[in-house]
Amino acid sequence: MKVMHKIALAGMAAFSLAAAPLASAQTTLTMSSWVGPGHHLTHTVLQGWANDVEKATAGRVKFQMLPKAPAAPPGTFDAVRDGLVDVSFVTASYTPARHLMPLMAELPGAGTTAEINSVAFSRIHWKYFDKVGEYKGVKLLGVFTHGPGQMFTKKPVNSIADVQGLKIRTGGGIAEAVAKALGASAFVKPAPESYELLNAGVADGVFFPFESIASFKLESVIGQATIFPGGMYSSAFGFFMNEDKWAKLPKQDQDAITKLSGEALARHAGKSWDVADKIGIDALKKNNVKIVEMSPAMVKEVQARSAPIIDDWVKKANAKGVDGAKVLNEFHEELKKVAAGK
């Protein structure tokens, strides 16, 4: 019996040694951001989510933020799909041909905050857009938006006439289309270049959420913020992981990540962006930049001029098998629900 007992103990010890590495197995995933380490999107949205995942998985899943993105912003989707980086994000305005459906959340006149927009957009995406397959090739974790995008200019803008010919930097997509519809000379440049563009006189203004004013230190090179209800545009983001890396994660860790993704990620991103927008507003006030609400007449003019952009999205959504008008109406109903705390 003693011999058998020793054999049993030895067997258990051997099993324990063999199982120990599996129990403490750790996966380190690379993550990248093309807006720089000091930007809210990098250090709060992405890194904040990564920290939550690390806690939820008891340290089994960690993330390493790369010092430099392995691809230009429009190439980020391919970089994640092809394994150059494990986790990153793209904004639909940089890839409008590939990501048409998310442009719905970029249309003018949405919700009043990033949280409202993000949660409503997330609900619509998973209900209608996910099946269209525009993120096929990666593991989509969530979608969200930044706060309402507004027009920031060096000179006062009090009417549509004041916008004519202004050189406005945008990120492309809906923002560029709206700026052109208003009569501006819109062009596309990466967001981090905005300070130099304004400072050198290459740009007369920019389309941005309030957060970007502080993130890119623009408060000293602009004179006015012109506010359109619900934003003149927004930017819709898709946040995703390399499919192979996702498939190799234990189900326990996949489940933990899933709980922090979807609408939870949208709310996390939206809430934090609203805080960042407040910092941008404070920076403007500190530098005596005028924050002007659009006159009712100008609001109507913007709505009239941007209506064809909305119609165009509806038409293209229909061509992809989605009832664009119905879904857009439902999005606005969701905006109201989220605003009411539902």
C-alpha cells in the first residue's frame, strides 16, 4: 500500500508540474494607435479597455502598445487582418469604400454626446450592420463614435456666406462631404497635422470634436467654434482583433473580453470622450475662443445642404440589402432612448 501511495503521489506531482504552465499561460497582444500616445483615444479608450481586460483575465491577457503604428491610418484594417499588429481601430471616414454602413453614425444632427451616439450606434450595428460583413477578416470587438464634430475656424463664422471658400481640414468621409456642401474648400489630412496646417495658414479651419482641440493643442490657433445641434458630423470607429489571435485565446478569456466589448465598449469609449470634450471646451474658454451656437437660419441652411449626403447614404445602404431609411430612423429613436437612460 505504501508503494502504491508513493506512486500515486508521484503521479499527482507530475500532473501538477505539467498543468502549471497551462494554468499560468499568458498571452501578450500587440496594440497600435495612429493618433499618438498622448491622445485620448490611445491612453484612455484603448489603454483603459486593455487594462480592464487584463484585470478581467487575472493577467492572462496583456497588451503591448507599439511605439509606432505599423501602417498609415487607412491601412490599419489590413495591418490587423494580416497580423502586423494584433489589436487596433479604424475610422470609417478614412475607409468609406470598405466601411459604408458605419457612416450612418457620421451623418450630421445625431446625439448631443459621445456616449449617446456610441451606444445607439452600437445597438444598430449589431442588429443590422454586422451581418453585412464589412469587418470580415478581423474579429470586431465593438463600434463607437467620438463626440459631436463641430467647425473651428480662425475667423468668425455667422452665416453660410462666411464659410464660402474657407480651407477646411477634415478626416474625409461625411465630414469632408458636409464641408464641401457648405461651400468650403475641404481637404483631407491626418488629424495630428492640424496644428501646423492652421499655424501656417494652409487651413482656415478644421472639423473636429471638442476633445481634439486639447489633444492637438489647437486652442491658440483658432478664433471661433461654431456649434451645430447634434454635430455637423461624427467619426465612427471599429475596434478589432486579429482573427487567429482571437481563436487561440482560451474560451474563458474570450468570454471575459466579450463582456467588455460590444455595448460595454461603446459606453466606455463614449463616456470617456465626453470627459475629454469638456477638457477641450475648457481649453477654448481659457484662451478666449468664441463658442457660438448657430443661428436658426444657418441651422436650416446646413440641414438643407447636407440632406443629399444623408439621401446618398440611404441609397447605398439599400444597395447592400439594408433598409437605409428605416435603420436611420431607428438610430434616431435609439439616440432618444439612450439620452433618456434606456
